[in-house]
Amino acid sequence: MAASVSASSRVASRRHMGSVDAGAAMEKIRAAGLLRTRGLIGGKWVDAYDGKTIEVQNPATGEVLANVACMGNRETADAITSANTTFYTWSKLTASERSKALRKWHDLLMSHKEELALLMTLEQGKPMKEALGEVNYGASFIEFFAEEAKRVYGDIIPPTLADRRLLVLKQPIGVVGAITPWNFPLAMITRKVGPALACGCTVVVKPSEFTPLTALAAADLALQAGIPAGALNVVMGNAPEIGDELMQSTQVRKITFTGSTAVGKKLMAGSANTVKKVSLELGGNAPCIVFDDADIDVAVKGSLAAKFRNSGQTCVCANRILVQEGIYEKFASAFVKAVQSLQVGNGLEESTSQGPLINEAAVQKVEKFVGDATSKGANIMLGGKRHSLGMSFYEPTVVGNVSNDMLLFSEEVFGPVAPLIPFKTEEEAIHLANDTNAGLAAYMFTKNIARSWRVSEALEYGLVGVNEGLISTEVAPFGGVKQSGLGREGSKYGMDDYLEIKYVCMGNLG
Ligand code: NAP
């Protein structure tokens, strides 16, 4: 009898364990000096000018982790001024000097890997293993762009007249406003700030109100690394006010944004008045095509990774799993079995592979999409409801026989729900895959090499994974087509958005 524990007391003890661990985790972060709650302007940690704060909560428990400064237009204006002043000194350093500071920042991020990962799990909810992976991934952009800083080459063009010399210079664009989402609290920042600082730009970062603590800790390490005061500023709080100030300022020369397509469109429209360069990494609606000729184990493993990373809350998550008729039943049963093995829980617990969703609104969105699908004839093969852990936990879910009239097909669910959509031919799969305004990531599973080329070329997407579900890396270009965005981040192409091209014509050279 003693061994039989009721479901509710099991939940309570898991929560208790989570909160005990959370206390120890916060202590570790505090002891490392990385629990920052004020904004960073001109190298100084500052409160909101009106003293307002916002709560940062742990989505796994609802506990308040910290109260951070809730800033708005006045603080943003000062951050822009500080970035603009610092631009004139930071951009004049040699590439090698900037590179050394960035390299040191990378090393500090890596040596504080555990504290940063704990912070990320606490405020975002992702399992520790994924959080540690994000620190590696996030830091890799700083290392890569520290190296690229030294490779910003210009050109010499053969002149059209004998006494002229024609040169092309590449110069930093100036002050950059960087607005980032909550799902990758570190990497979405470093993927922007790394190339910006490497080129000689200075930055005002606005992290999401849900995950400012990781951003502030990373900024603290940047200061420690010798990135000068004012080169990297962080403000958070009232998103529309901060966004408006960044857009209206003539000193801000570029807006770089990762987040929803709706907010991206607002920022693009708002930047028109000052004709700013804009780069946008927006929402996706990734197809994941499993052909009859796929290796089923590879397809299950790849689709599982592409769908369930960060509990389905990534822009490159497989949103629609298109499965060819001949393999549908076999794939569906192997996939359901694999999904059943996912462990839902507090990200601080070692066994957890699926954390909570970011908040209640995210769960309600998932419920709406699943309800819409079942009301139109789809069948729940696994899950389909909130998890017994409560809070914003949702069961890993597989929905069969999804069709293109359902929300699960047309929009990003951003949760742990895998819709299976049967198809007959390659042409039909390509048509279904491209039947969306989004165009970020796509995946396919096939053993046929000719088909993998043909379909890769036909997919209207910025990234394509063939027989692989995890494809992001700092050395390859990341970005979308259609309404998934503009510009590329990471890789050598990731520098271009932070550089202006200047043509210099030297005449009368005799
Ligand atoms: P979101 O609501 O668009 O928020 C993103 C950022 O924009 C946050 O910092 C948010 O601030 C800020 N924001 C909101 N309204 C604003 C406004 N009027 N002016 C200026 N800033 C504003 O997106 P999210 O829910 O955080 O992130 C999920 C979305 O991001 C998904 O669609 C996902 O696909 C996309 N995403 C895309 C990529 C990519 O690389 N393509 C990567 C990751 C995520 P607050 O949070 O403080 O309100």
C-alpha cells in the first residue's frame, strides 16, 4: 500500500521537486552575479525612469523569478543616444580589436554555460538539455562572427577611364535596433548582435518581456568581455513604445526582428518613414514530407526532432507532416510510439524532454487548433488535451487525417501537436507544401537522390532538411522566403545586413 501514490500527490511532489531545484538554481545564478533585473544603457544598469517593473515567471510553476525594469520610449531614446555616441569609437577600432572582444564574450558565455542554461529553463521552460544546447548554439554565433569580423573585404573595379580608380568599401550601417522573441532567449540575440558588433555597428536590444533574464545575463558577460559601454544596450518592457522609438529615430539605421509575422509587418511599415534597412525572421509553417521510399526509422527520428523541440515552439518546427499513402499506416504507428516516449515535466528535472508552453494563451491556441481539426473530421491518435501536471503543460499529441481546410494546416500551431496529412503523389506533396504564405523551413524524407534534388528545388522555402530534422548551424544561412521574412542570419551572408556598400571614384590621377 505504501508504494501506491495518488496521481495528485505525484504531481504535487514533482512540482515541489521542481520548485526546490528552482531555488537552488536561482542561488547559483545569483552567486555568479548573473541575475540582472535592470536595463543596460550606456554601460550602466538602470531602473525604469518611472520605477515600473514587470514580473518574470517560471512557466512550469507560475513562481515569480524576478521583477525587471519595465521601460518605454524615454529609456529607449537614451539607449539610442548612447549607441550612437559609441558607434563613432567602436566602428573605428580595427577588426582585430573588435574580434578579440567578441572572442572573449564567447569564452565567458561558454564558461557560464550552466548558469545561463538554468536561467533559460527557469524563464522559458525548455528542458535543461535543450537549454545547454542553446548556450552552445548561441555562443557559436559570437565565435563565428568574431572570426568573420576580419573578412569584411571591399573591391577594386577595373576603371572605365585610365586616370581613375574605382573602389568599393564596406562600412558598418550604424545603430541597430534588435527585437527578439522568447523561444530562443539567447541565440536569437547573439545571431543579431554577433554580426552587428563584428561589423562595427552598435546595438539596442529589446528581448521579450517573458525572457529578459537570459538577455541581461548575456549583456553582463559582454561588458565583462570588454565590449565597451554603449555598444550593447538592453531595454525591455512596453514593446510598442520601445518599437516606435526605434522605428522613428533617424539615428537607428536598421531594425532586425525575430518574432511573429504580424509584428514583423508592423515594424516593416513603421520603418518606411525613415527608410531603414529591415531584416525579419518571422513565423513558419514547415512541411515535413515523408515519401513511400523513406527509411522509416530515419523519418520517425527526424520528424520527432523537427516537431517536438522546445515543445513545438520553434519557427522551424515541422508544422505539417505530409505522409505518402503507401507508408502512412506504418509511419503513423511508429511515430505515435516514439511520441509516447516523450517525458513531460519541469525542465529542471533530468528526465524531462517536453517542458510547458510559454503561457496560458499558447495552450488556448493549441486547444483551438485541435478542436477545429476534430470538428472537421481529423482523429486524435495520441494526447489531445492539457497534461495532468496543470499550468501550461500540454500532452504531446498526434492528429491523423488532417486536411488543408483545418487551422493545423494553414497556421503555425506553436505547440506539441503533430498533424499527419496523407498524400498520393510527389506533385501533390509539393503543391500542399507550398500552399501557404510562409516559407521558412521544410523537411523531406526519401532514399531517392533524384527526388531529393527535385523536391528541394521545388520547395518555396529558405531552408530544406533532407533526411534530417535538426539543420540550424551558425555556419549556414538561416532565413525565410514569402512572408517568413527578409534577409539571412548566420554564415558569411549574415554580415551583409549590417554593412553599407560605398563606391569611391578617384579621378584625375594623371
Ligand atoms: P512576437 O509576439 O512577435 O514577439 C517578438 C518580439 O516582438 C518580442 O520581443 C515582443 O515583445 C516584441 N513586440 C511585440 N509587439 C511589438 C510591437 N508592437 N513593437 C515592437 N516590438 C513588439 O513573437 P513571439 O510570440 O515572441 O515569438 C513567436 C514567433 O516568432 C513565432 O511566430 C515564431 O515562428 C517566430 N520566430 C521566428 C524565428 C525565425 O528565425 N524566423 C525564430 C524564432 C521565432 P514582448 O514579448 O515584450 O511583448
